[in-house]
Amino acid sequence: MSECIQTKRLVLRPHQAGDAAALVALIGNRNVARWLPHVPHPYTEADAQAFFARRRERDEALAITLDGVLIGGCGIDEELGYWLGEPYWGQGYASEAARALIDRYFEQTQAPLMSGHRIGNAASRRVLCGLGFTDTDRAWHHSLLEDAEIEVQHMMLPADRWAAVQ
């Protein structure tokens, strides 16, 4: 998945060492981190470097950039995931990035794609529903920020539904 993906407004590309400061500032924002159970808080330069090292080995996570500036991240490992820095919320960037990743995913497989959102994250729910995902089940995940269990809604997108919403 290391190839860049260009959308109308965005470029999805592998993370670069120069992304570290922006990554720390954006994902380190408590308003962002609260929706991401596996993101430590506070998020440090060491966390960013560890993330980059893990991603070099597996290469499924991409930076979301706008005019060359890091604004978030996305990827498909076992499921679709995405996040945006708070200044970039509400402008359709998450849907645009996810749509490009989903297109690539279904070019390679017909296996259903999984995703999900923390209960209460209405914006992420709107993105996923708009892409054709439907609810499957709910589960509890440990939040590093809160050091507590949080409820997550799991969702699924079959290939035939993706084809129908295109």
C-alpha cells in the first residue's frame, strides 16, 4: 500500500520523518485523541517515532495531506481507520480519504471491510454511514487516554454495497 493516492483535494502518502511535529500537535490534541482508543495521551515525539518505525515494517498507514501539509492519517489494516486534526474537521476530508482507500481495498479483494467508531462520535458515524457501512455489534475497548473501557460500535461494508453506493 505504499503508493500515494491522489484525490480531488488530498494526497494520501506514506508517513515521513518530517511529519513528526505535526503528528504530535494534531493527534496530541485531547479533542482528537479522545476518539482514538489506542493513541497515548499526551502524545510525544517518541510516540511518533515509534509509530513511524512500526509502519515502516507493515506500511498500511498513510498520512493525509492537504497542499503538502499533514492534516490526519488513515489506513486499512484489519479494518478502515482514519483521524483528522481538529482544524480540519467538518470539511469532508475524512470521507474523501476513506473513499479513496475503500476503492483501493475493493480493487484487491471482495472481503467485507470492517470499521467502527466510539459511541458518541457522531461525525465519524456520519462518515461511515455515508460510505455505506452498517452496524454489526458493540464492544468495549481500552482507552489509553482515559485508562478505562469505552464502548465502540463495529460496522461492516460488503463489496456489493460499496459497488451500489458508487
